[in-house]
Amino acid sequence: MKSYSGILVLVSLIMVPSPVCGQSPPSVQKAERPTPPTRDPRSPGYVAAKELPDGANPPADADGNFIIGRTHDIPLGMSAASGIPKGAVIEFTMNSSDSKIYPGIARDAGTFGTVDPADPAKLVVTTSRAAPYARKVSVYVPKQYVPGSVAPFIVGADGPDPLLFATLDTLIAQNKVPVMIGISIGNGGGDAQGSERGLEYDTMSGVYGEFVENEVLPRVETQAHVKLTRIRTAEQPWAAARVARAP
């Protein structure tokens, strides 16, 4: 086998008075969990919120949803500069039916999960089930790449990310990084526990790395007609890929 080489937690403290002797505690109705909003506040389905100017905070007595924080401009090195060689981008799709590592799961719409009594950091999701997916993979091949040569590479998740490729165009042209292949992998869909995306990104293990190494990178070499860097070790003929230093 070939080898290549902020979660914000809100804690609420609720004081519950002890029931008076002879009285039953009042029943508490559990509210349905709302559908989590999208990450982009300007996209459909995002909870209504007022965007405040940079550096401003909502008044202490205000009640509502606000978008705060500094607006960050795209750095010059990450913008698509003119007059430099532009790499080619090859796209292909990976289906769940072709994966031995991630055959695909999904959580039923409108459901979430309950706290695991044995581990409050985990959720028990009973509505998760097997489900197919299709993910896109984009491969950036710089203009300076010599066909047939071995090149270092960089892998990005939650893609495809064209900003990564524009950045590589600029940095390679400035000789700040070597001529390298850029690989941007889409997720398997959904979010949080019980979903394919949650399984891939939230699991603290090396499984996702094995998926990239054993299933994605061979497809990249085949689809994009490139050769990716490998190194040899005494214990393992093919070990993790490395990124060479820029000259």
C-alpha cells in the first residue's frame, strides 16, 4: 500500500429550588431544538441579526441577535494577482459507494441528539442512518509544474476552496513556496454529530487522514496526471508526504 505523506461552549447555570416536602416538582416541558443556522449570516435560513460596525458592541440593555467583530480584508498574497502564471484546476467527484472508510451517514431532518449520560461531551444520535453522498475534489496544478515530475502538495478540507489556489498562484510566482499541488476536498454533507461531515471532522482520530491517504490521493494522481511527494522510512516503505522547503 502506498502512503502519502472554536468550538464555543455556552454553559447555563440554572438554580432549581428543592421541592417542598409533600409537593411534586413542577413538570418542565422541553422545547424543541431549533434548526441550527447556516454559517454565513447573509445566506438564506440564517437567523435574523443586525450587523454592527467594526469595533461596536450592542448596548448592555439590548435584546436581540447581533453580528460583531472586525471585518478582515483579503491579504494581498491571497488575492488573484494579475501578470503571474495561473495554474489549472481539475475537478472530479468521489461517491460514497466507492469508499471503504466513509460509506456515508446522515441524520434525519429536524433532529439532533441527546446528551450521553456517561459522557456529557457527547451526543447520542438515534436518527442517524446510512445514506449516500457525493463529494467534489478540486486539484490545483501550477503552471510551473513539469509533467511527470514529483511535486509536494497541500491538502485542504471543507472545499473546494478557490482562494487556496489563488494564494498558491501568487506565492509560487514569488518563490515563497515551492511548485506544489493544491488539493481541496469537499465534505460528505450535513453537520454536527450523526452526519457525514461531523463524522469526518469531529472525530478525534486518524481515520480522516487514512481516507485522504488511501482513497483521495491515488485518485488525485490519476485524475490530475500528477505525481505526489513521498518519503521512505526504515519502518514503512512509504510514509507521510512532506512539503519541501522553498529554495
